[in-house]
Amino acid sequence: MIRVFSGIQPSGELHIGNYLGAVKHWVGLQDEYECFFCIVDYHAITQDYDVDALESHTFDMAVSLLAAGLDPGKCVLFVQSHVLEHTELAWVFTTVTPLGELERMTQFKEKAQRQESVLAGLLNYPVLQAADVLLYKANRVPVGEDQVQHVELIREIARKWNTRYGQDFFPEPHAQVGRARRILGLDGQSKMSKSLGNTIGILEELDGIWELLRPAVTDPARVTRKDPGTPEMCNLYALHQQFSPAYTVEEVANKCRTAGWGCLDCKRVLADNMAVALAPIRERAAELRARPERVQEVLESGAERARSVARETMREVRERMGLLSAPQATPSET
């Protein structure tokens, strides 16, 4: 059976970039493979974050994932910090990971430029990713294009550990990039990100969606309503392809090229279609928020299922590395 692992940081509710770029793909995968999906809170603390909000953001992310279609009967959904073996295996992997490989990671170089003092956690972020994936001996890792380099490093770490401690113990997983490869933000330039303020949450109502779409960047060639445009150059056309029916997508393309309507007309139609498409997710999220104990049960059950796999992996890792076995607890004499 092919096993899949992927994770997402706890930034609160999902935005449409998360949803289209990752989670919508995950929902389909859970019907085909054995899937482990993780809210990676340890990854979230490698940069400045709101300590008081982390717990609520983690819970909100769980609500969004379940509302978006992850089914605890078909997949394992859990929080990273609830399975301690993640950080144990990460330390093990630091002993076989070359420093130079970590320093050449594109995301590390980009994020390090924004830190006054570069933290070791940022450098070792990909090592923890390797532990996340290989702890469950996953064969496939659904990721965005920006994470493919990290999956290649995971493969190298698995190869180095296997060479030293036991051939073929850890699989060399393959990156699986979804169809929605890169979701641009409403600025039309950067990747959709809450920190950049260029997102739309999947739980937004119609009025909220419209307020966010109205100032969004479109085809720069359309300076006035009378100027024809090129839909392929407009980020909102890409969103129409995700949220609007095929006949509307065709109409959007035609009216853009012929200046048959203005960009505000296009945005209004997109807002309406997004609100309709996301309505079932909003409804499920409301039901889950009304039963927070159900969400907690899902996460607790998922963590226990994850631990059962993680413990066995680490037992054999320790054995192959020659670490002294811990003494077994014995019942107290009565």
C-alpha cells in the first residue's frame, strides 16, 4: 500500500491558496492511499509567531481541514507536537545531513535574509520535514513547487541513513505536485500568504470575498474598461478556472479579449461563484465549531494512530544505530 504524508502550518483557517494548492488534492488522495496529514506546529515556531494565538490557530486549522473534506475515517489527521518521535528522529537525521545541503536550500536563503539573527531552527527546518515524512515511511509527499527541493533533500537524507545503518529501511519518497501548482495572491505577484495580506479565507462570506477581490490586481494591459486584455495574464482568470463553471470561464476569456466587460464585472462574477463553491465548507466548519469536543477527539485519535507507527519506526532506528534499549517497566510487587 502506498503511504502519503503531508503537513500544513497552523496559520488559523485555510485560505484559498492552501485549499487549491494542497488540501483539495489531499481530499482526493485519501480515497486512494493510506494518508497521514499533520498540522506542523513545530515548524511554525522557527520564525516569530504569536504565542497566545498558536493554540487557537492550530484548532482553527483542524476545523478548516475537516470542513474542506478530510475524513478521519479515511486518513490520519494529527498535530505534530503530539507525537514526540518527530523531534527525536529529526535529531537523528541531523547526524547524517551535510551542513552545505541545508545552506543551499532556497527557502532558507530567502527567509534568512529577513532575520537579523539566523536561527538554527530555520536552518534545520528541512531535517524536521524529513523526520515528518520518513517517520511514517511515506512513499509520496504532496507539495507545492516551492517544496520540491526539500523533498529531494529528504530522499538524500534517507539514502545517507540507509547507507550507514541499513539498506532500504527508509523509502526515498517522491514529490507529488498538484494541478494547481502556484496560487498567486491578490497582488498578482507573490505567492498567496497571510503574512502578505493577499489571501481570501475559505470561510469568507460573499461580502468579505467581494471586499477582498475588488482591489485585486488584474491584467496590467487593461488600464480602462475599453482596453482588451489577455486572460492568461490575469491572476483572477486562473481563479475563475478553479471556482467557475466551464461556460463562465469561456465567457470570461471572451469578454476580456474583446473588452466586453470591465474587470469589476469579472470580479463580481468570480465572487459569486467562489461564495457558492465554498458554501458547503463554511457550513461544515460552523457545525464543527459547535462541537469542539469532536474536533479534539479526531486529533487525539489521529495522534494515537500516528504514535503506533512512529514508535515502531523509532524502535528499529535505535536498534540499528546501536543505542542501548531502555529498561522495560515492571509491575510493582504487591
